[in-house]
Amino acid sequence: SSGSNAEYGESTEIDLNVGYNAEIVKYVACLLSGVIFHPIYKTIGIKLTALLVTLLQASNFVSMIWIVNEWIIYVGYFLAGIGTGSLWIMWPMVVVNNSSIPESQKNMSWWWVAVSLGPLLGGLVNYFYFLNVTEITTANRQMVYGICVAITVISATVATIFVTDANKSKDQIMLQDLGRVGEGTGTYVALEESNVKEPFSARVWFKKMVKRPAFWILFIPLLYWGSIWGFFAKILPTALPSISNERKLIPLTTLVVSVGMITGSLLWNHIARLTNNTFCIIVISLMHFTAIILSILTFPKGAATEILNVETAVTYIKPHSAYVIVISALIGLADSCVSIIYFTVAGRVYEDGTSLGFSINNSGFSVFYIISMFAPSLFDLHAYCYVMLGSVLLMCLAITVGLRKYL
């Protein structure tokens, strides 16, 4: 139905489904960024690429400051999607390419701390600023999105000044393959060594990658990410009003997940040194299983597609906001570990073709995430949770068994 949406205040009438459709448009653009990032990066260099794609992030904010119609919003989200997808390609590429192999996972964990700080600060703003707001007026909407644009411009400036291109240490030779000396220790030897680095060829790189099983195994965890973040971004906000009338619960989940991701980013690297990466992946898989099973017990089946009456919704256990906090915390803690290990391992698999590798990787994630956006119309919440359980199990096996050589 069309009507005055509280998000857009008194300024315009926008269909309530525009936000949902805009999110799909954004991730279609993220998929496209996997096609265009590499040639843009190779043409204009890392600094101008960082400037361009970071500024594109501001497009959806600008479209929300001056809402003309829904098509302007879609254009804004599309351009922002190009920027978002490109950044998810560029930053892990920069971290991996500027780290020696023993230091790559540690540097990746610090990068993930920085990534998690953004949602945490944004979540704090949402939680406290909008806690008692029943209608978002034109004035406060423009103020909030104006601040977002300003922060993005500052970020683009900082990125342009300080980001550096691939600059691996001089004593590091190009690895044609990796032999694991001590799992989780970050110590490796080359099975084949080449002291003379030939000019990079995308065609040669791709022909080599398609023959490498690890290249294909890297796609399996993308199914896990698509299902987990589809649950958190699409299903959980719809399901929460079915068990609680507390408006602050939705922004609170963002805060809890962000704190969990920051904590996990600081914690898992130390745990991996005391044990190994295989142990960490198994532990976080069990954490995900716990969060998913608790979701099945807490939320009613139909909560993925409709807001049910709190008093009459049928659940296995009596719903409580504390369960939601536990679910969010477990997801944040667990996913930080998967992200750090996965991006580090992917960089090792892709060798000197990280811009192409992470581009393909980003497009794969975007496909699975777009599919997850349609999942509520295909599955009830409990069935979707069972799909998530399967995706977590596949992720665990893919990393601990299929990618074991690169851990």
C-alpha cells in the first residue's frame, strides 16, 4: 500500500516496499561491481579508485536528503551498491597485498575491528537519537543523512591520502602453491618458487585458478554469508515485533552484533595462536548452531513474512528480549572469526590476482544475498533456519577440510 511512511516523514509519500526493493537494487549493483572493479582499478590506480568508490557510498544518503520519487532512491542505492561492492573487493585486497604471510591474519583482524566500528557508532546514533521518535520529519532526516554524507566525504579523503597499492615485502617471493608447516601458526614454505615475476595476465591467472580445487571451494562459505546476513538484515527485523513491543530492540541488535564482531576480531586471533584455525572454525560453527536453534525456539514460524500478535504468537519457549541479545551476540562473535580467516585464506589462494579473486568472490556473495532477500516468500522462519544450519555446516567443512592447506 502507498502512504505516509514514518521513515520519510511529512515530506513525501513513498510506497512502504521501496526500502526493500532499494536493498535488492543495491546488491544487484554490488554484483556488477565485481565485473567493473578490476578494469577501473588497473586503469586509474588504487588512490583514485578509493576516492571514487567511497564517494559513491554517499549516493543513497543524497537520494534520501532530497526525496523526489522512488526512482531517485533506486538510482542512489544502485550507485551506492557499486561503491559498497567495490570497497568489499578493495579493502581485503589491500590488507592481503600489503601483508607478509605470517602477518596477514593479524592485519585482517585489525581491519575487521575497523569495519565493525562503523555499524557500532551508527547503531548508537540510531538507538539514542531515535529512541523516542515516532515520526521522522524532513528536518531530522536531512540532518542525519547530511551527517552521513559528510562522514563519507571525510572517509574518501582519508582513504585517498593513505591507501597504498600492493607492496609485498621484498623478501617475499611469489608463491605458486603453499605448503602448510604448522596449521594456524602462520608459517609457510613454497612448494614451487619463482624469483622472477612475470607481468600479470588475467587470462593466465584464471586458467590456473579454475584448475585449483580451493578456488571453487571458496564459493561454499558464500552460501553461509548470504543466509546469515539475509536473516539478520531481512528476517530478524520482521520477526522481532512478533515477540516484543519494544521499539528499541531492533537498533539494539545492531549494537550487540557490532560489539560481538569487535570483540571477536580482537579475540579469535589470540585463540588461534594458542590452538589453531580449525579449532576456531569448529567452535564458531557451534556458536552459530546455538544461535539458530535458539531462533527456532524463540520466534514463531510465520514471523519471517508478517508481524504477528505478541500475545497469540505460538513459540516453543516463552519469548524474551534476552534471547534476542544472545542470538545477536553469538552471530557477531562467530562471524568475525569466519570473516578474518576466510578473507585471509582467500588472499592466499588468489596469490597475485587478488583484485580479480575478490571481485569474483564479491559477485558470488551478492548472488546468494539477493536470493536470501526472497527467501521469506519461499520458506517460513523455521525452514529458513534449517537452511542456515546446513549452510553453517557446509562452511565449516569447506574451511576446515577443503581449505585446510591454506589455514
